[in-house]
Amino acid sequence: MKLICRTCKVEISNELTKLENLSLLNINDGQDYIPEGFFIIDSKKADIELEGAIIINIKDLTNSVYHPDDSRLNGCCGYDGLDGMNRVCLNNHEIGTENSDCWMFHFVSLDPELVDFH
Ligand SMILES: [Zn+2]
């Protein structure tokens, strides 16, 4: 399945499968948290703000750009995601948060109220 923006229905991910083997999650700083091609529904482990967030690999995010509000785009080497959602779909609808700074493991957290499976 793929993820779409709930507002405009544009596809925002590659084909994804639910990750069943949670031992593949990687919590080393600066590395991908989840392998490409998979998603998990988070229980506040990766995204401490958003229970139920859909977590995917950054490389699986498609048709998405950075938030037009620069104040959302802080970070050291990447994006720390600490100032609210920093990713929007191609039509500028907020969809979630990229976490890609050097001192954290890397993933995208998508808000289940704003995206849907398709
Ligand atoms: Zn949209």
C-alpha cells in the first residue's frame, strides 16, 4: 500500500509493507530507524509527540517538499523536527515531520489525521 495526503489525495510514499520484525529497527544516531519499504504505527517510541504516528524511511517519502515556513526547518546537519511539522505534500498540505539531524535516528513521522493508506 501507499500513503496519500488526506486533503488532496496525492500519493506521498512508495509502496509500503507493515514491518513485523521490530528487531530491524535501528536506534543509532545518524542512521535510518526503519528499513526502506516498510512502515510501523508508532506507540510514542520514535515520535514522542504523536502517538499513532505512521513511521517510514525518509527515502520512501514522495511528492513532498519542505514546509514553506522556515521556522519549522531548524537543525544542525539535517532537520530536527522540533518546531512542528516540516513536511508538506506537493499542494502544501502539512503531512508530517522529518527527523534527520545528526544526533537522532532518521525517520519521517506522518500524522494519521493528515495522511491515509490507499
Ligand atoms: Zn495534499
